[in-house]
Amino acid sequence: MPSPAQNIKENLGAASLIDIFYLIFLSCIISFFLIINSYTAGVSLFFLPFGIVAFFWLVFLSGLKPSPSALRSARLSLMPVGIVLLLIPYSYFYAPLEGMEPWGCLSIVFIGTVIFYAVIKNNVQKTAPLPLVLAVVSVLYVVYFGFLSVLRHLNYQDASSFDVAIYSQIQWNNIHGRFFHDSISGSNFVTHNSPFLILLSPFYAVYPHPATLLVLKTLFLAFGVVPFYLILKTFVNKGSIFPLALGYLFFPFIVGQNFNAPHETCFLTPLLLFSFYFFIKGRFKSFLVFLFLCLSVKEHMALIAVMYGLYAFYLKKEKHWIIAPLVIGVVWGIFSMWIIYHFQKIYNVDPYPAWLIVNIKRRFLRPDHPIWSNLIWGLETSNLGHWCNFSSFYLLLAPLGIILPFFTSIWVLGLPEMAINFLSTVPLDYPTWHYNLVSSVFLLLASAGAVKKLSSYPWLCFRAQLSPDKIQELLSWFLCICILSHFFLWWDFTHIKNHPRYVKTMDAAISMVPQSASVSLTKHLVAYVTDRKDYFLCEDKRKGQYIVLDKNERMGECIPDAGQADHYVLIFRQEGIRVYKLK
């Protein structure tokens, strides 16, 4: 039996010019990636990756049989390095990015090469039952991200305090008999038709605190892996399920919701996935049950119901699969428009929670202009009218290899949400925002379907000289590694600030406000006073009986009228944090 050194020598001797260029090309990709993401990069960085890739390449060769099978396996094992090409553009257009974490990305890519090698060599151990493994991963997921989410909130580090306040106060009012009331809009129905929120109220009643909703949100996101697993069982082989399920949990626009407010859409993923599972399994009654649950989450799910009907027509399903979703979607859409319009006549429409409705209405439904003029103006002023706003589209597709979802037709079910986002004027490229959640679910499902479809291509199997099942596993791991390598899109939100004095002082300040009293605060503090009937933003005309101001916030910014400000007396001042009480 030849030694590893002899194997390496023989394989290097059999390597072609193409292999050499392939190795140099991968090294140049890594070098360029490191240079543009490191301020201290020098010429030496060009040679370091070359040595790393060459080392891994030789290790792979040394454990394989002599060429040509060794060369073919080595090429395939290095395929994850190509993911770096998808990471390079972020350095040029993604402004919110604080740090690319280049070494973290490369570490994941190189781990991917080891996984590819193990799959090719049949060295992947599959002893533990897959459902048990996924259950353990999901529990760890809930514990870790649930803890982070609550800790960020308690640490006054909640990036979505304003929205947390809205949904927490709705639940507080629900358990006190004032259903769907909130201080900002008067009623949640002013902006959204989301009766689903009442189903969360019993959980909130157990522990009336924003933390309850934050943990529930993470539970729902993790529970989505159950229907996703059931769908994958119908799509791919057993060896491909785990990497694809892992990809679902850590897809940036899904894992990012753990750092978002408990928006109603964040609870949608398991319901949406179950509806799709019963749709493809042909279980009509179960499909309708989950479709109705999806509709109850938010008004725009009416468009998804319509798309289900159109998709059923495309798949040539029976008539009831086509007609029922279409009718239900249209009826729910009309009802949602009516109820929102009805409540908007009762309460004032606040431009913040209703920004998307107001945004589109002001641009596409201008009363003094003809329809065609409104349409042109609306498109010109939308995200579609500015090519630079397509960065949000890149963020959505890059973790999926850009083109992978489009090998199947499943992605069209998420088309309505993508269309709404592109018709707005606010770039929606933050993975911690919930606007791309529905699209993400269907793009992930489409990618899983593409894995199955591509693995059956005879040409691909012939070129790789691997079985369809093996191709399927490699594609699944490639997709998983690509998703995991985009961790930098949400990783910054896992950092917890160390400011215990500030937390202690702010807790003391807020505790000065009785629960029965109204209070005015700035947006980043309102989530901490939602256990009461009314709270107000400092910029509101309405003012509370108490005013809480953070350091560097001035009384004049909250109450510009000096005469009105004289009606308040300072009752707490520490570390720059102040509390005022109405005389």
C-alpha cells in the first residue's frame, strides 16, 4: 500500500494544467477577499491563502486513492471555496455591515471542504436518529437565541423598542379586556388585520412582560423546522435533510428575526410551512386549516392564498384546490381593507406603524392625478426605480447561491411579498426586519426542490462520476455552508453591551412611574412601560403625567413650549437620566 507521501507525489505528477490554474484561481479569490476586508492587508496575504488551499488539497489527496479518482475528488471537495465569490460584493454595497469577519467566513468555507471530502469518502456518520438530532439543535437554538433576545431587552439594547412596545401593550390590553388597543394608533386594526395576536394572549397572561413575546417568537421560528423536515422528506434523501434544515434555522432573514420585535409575521413560519406541506401532500382540509391561520396573521397573506390558487392551477390540481384559495384570498383581502379603513376613520393613522400603507397610498393613489400618471410616478419613486436598491435582492438570494431557487417554480408563492417590498420606497435590506420573511420561506423551499431536481440531471452525475444521492448530499451541504457563511449579516446583534450602571439607573428611573400613570418617553425606551393603558412618544402632542428622559436628551425636545414644561417638576436625576412629574 503506497504511503501518503507517495500518493501525493503520484497525484501531483498526474495533475493537469487545468488543475494548477484551478488551484491558483481559488487562491486568488481568497487573497482578494482578505485584502478588501483587512486594512492591514499586504502583499504577503496573496501567498498565505495559496499555502492554505494547497495544504488542504494535499491532505485530501494523501488520503485518497491514486489519480485520476483522487484529482476528481479533490476538485469537488474544494467547491465550497467558490462561495467566497458571493461574499466579495458585500464589501462594496452593504453599508450596515460593521465587520465582515473574513476569517470566520473562511473558516466556515474550509469546514465545508472537509464536509465535502467526508461525504465523497462516505465517512459521514449517521448513527443518531435524525428527528432527535434536529430536536436537540432546535432546543439549543431556542435557548441561545431566546436568552440573547431577552438579555438585549433587559440590557436596554433592544433595536426595535418602539415595535416591541406596540405588540407588548396590545397583549397587555388584551388580557385586561381592551382588545387590540394600543397607545400609538388607538387600535391595531388601524394598520393591520391580525386577529392571530389574540392566540398569544394566554401565554402573555402567564407572565405579562415583553420577554414572553420575545421567547415565543424564537419558539415559533425554531418550531418551523418540524414542517420543514416533513417537506424535506418528500423532496430529498435522508442524508440531505440535516444540512437543509440547518440552513433554514440560520438563513439570515429567519435567524435575524430573533433580534426583531415580536411582529405578527415572525410567528408565521411554521403555519406557512404546514400549509405548504399539506398542499403538496394533497390533504385539502388540513391545508385550509393552516391557510386560515396564515390569513389571521396579517392582511397581506390574502395575496399568498391567491397565489396558492394560481399555483394549483399551474400544477393542474383539482378544481377545489384552485377555486377555494382564490375565493378565500379575495374575500379576506376585501374584508381586511374594509376593517382597516373602518378603524382608520375612528382613530388617527400614525405614520410609523402604518408607514407601508401610507407610503404606497400616497404614491400610487394620488387623487389629483390620472391612474397612468400615478402608476408611472409610483414605480419611479419605488425601490424598482433605483438600481442601487437591488442590494436587498442580493442579500435575499446570495445565501442561496443566487440562482438555485429559480430551478423550481415554488419561489413564485413568495412573489407578492417581494413585489410589495420593491414597490415601497424604504430599502428593506436588513435581515433583522420582517418584511422578507414570507419570501424567505418559499425561496428556501424552492432551493430544496432545486437540490432534488439538479441531482437527477444525468450530465451532472456523469461529470462528477457520483450517484444522484451523493450529488444531492453535496448540493445540500453547499447550500447550508453558503447560508452559514453569511452569519456576519446578523452576528453583530449577538454582542451584549457592558453597562450595568446605566441599566440599574434606568430601571430605578422607570420604577418611579406608577403603573396607573401615563408617561412620555423617546422611542428607544417605550418598550419598558407597556404594562399600562397609555404611554406617549415625546414627539406626540399628547403628554403623559410623567416624562422619562435618557442622558443627552433635553426637556425642550420633548416639550418645546417653555410654559408647558413649567408644569413638570424634576423628581429623579442620576447619571444624566431624569424623571419629571406633572405638578
